[in-house]
Amino acid sequence: MLKPENYYNSERPEMLGFVPSRRTRVLEIGCGEGGFMSTLTGVEESWGIEPSPAAELAKRHFTRVLEGTFDEAKGMLPIRHFDLVICNDVIEHMLDHMTFISSLKNYIAPGGVLIGSIPNVRFYVNMFQYLLARDWRYRQYGVLDNTHLAFFTYKSLKRTLKQQGFKVIKIRGINTDHRFSGSVLSWVSLMGAYILVASTAGYFWDIRHLQFGFQAAPMGGNE
């Protein structure tokens, strides 16, 4: 199964609610072709980092694009400069995600924030697969993308951000009730998720969300 056609160029409208009003200087890590940046207004200076060939196309939407991984590019980034740092579907790909998250504080200006999205390992499709089918199958994309190196739940994401020196301002589920196909099995799985949530008085509320979006700020205001 190949990655979706828009894998590197999604506009990610579900993430706009996490974007702060102050966003004059923006850094997007893993920017793809720049689809998300193309939807942001009020940006005066935009930097992107992208290791794939999509970096060339991203140059249409950024002031500057650094081609390569974050570790290869970080030496060229200005310190405490950005009002907004974006990590949409990036953290789970990092070899050392703890160090990566902590290091982002170095590039956020006083009063600035970090936003991002991250897959939910408790998403109902994934959960039913390992509970009922007793399987954990990596794929080309999705929660079990074969390039993911770390997995998160709502609880562990909040804890991880806090441990790395961030205060969570908002976090909520996105891409809720997402189905990867319109098959009968897909619909049955979705109905099963609704039943599980209802029968446990909402205890399993989080399984309906494919991902979580968040906004966080360095503790102490990074001053």
C-alpha cells in the first residue's frame, strides 16, 4: 500500500485551531511541500525543514527551506527567534523524541508556542487489530507507519511534553471517527468503538481519534 497522493502536501485544516494569533516568524519541521504553511496568514518570515525531495516544492511557500533532517539543519536556525514552531506528524519519527522536543525550546521566542499533531496508538482501528486480531502490522502510513519510532496516547503525550519542559495549553483529538476504507468491516469497527465508549461511560473516549493536536509553550515563558 503506497502513501496517499497528498502525503507531502496536505493543508491540514484540522490543525488551524491550534495556530496562535501571533505567528509573524514561523518554523515548520517536516514541512513537506508546504501545504500547511500555504494556509497561514500574517506570516512575515517562514522557515521549513524537510528531508525528502518535497523540499524543492516547499520553496514556493517559505522564506527559506533547509533540505535535510532536523539534526542536519538545526545549526542554521536562529536561537529563540520563532513565534511558532510546527511539528505536524514529526515527533513519532525521531530517533530520540525526548531530546528533540526539549531542544525545540532553543528556537522558540519569548511568548512563542509549539504546535503539532501526533498519531494515537489507541485509535480504535489499531486497538481492535491488536486486541481482537492479535496482530500489530506496520503499514506505509497511518498509526503504524513503518517509519514510526515512538507511539503515544493522550496521557503519555501530555506527560512527555511536561517532562521536556513544556506547558500544555490545549490538546484534543483530531480526525475523529476516521475510516481508512468504506468496507463493511470498517463500519462495524466504527460502530464497535461507539458501543465501547458508551458502555464504559466515556472511559474509552480517546479511541475515536486518529490523532491528537496540541499547543504548548516552554515553561517559564522561555525568558
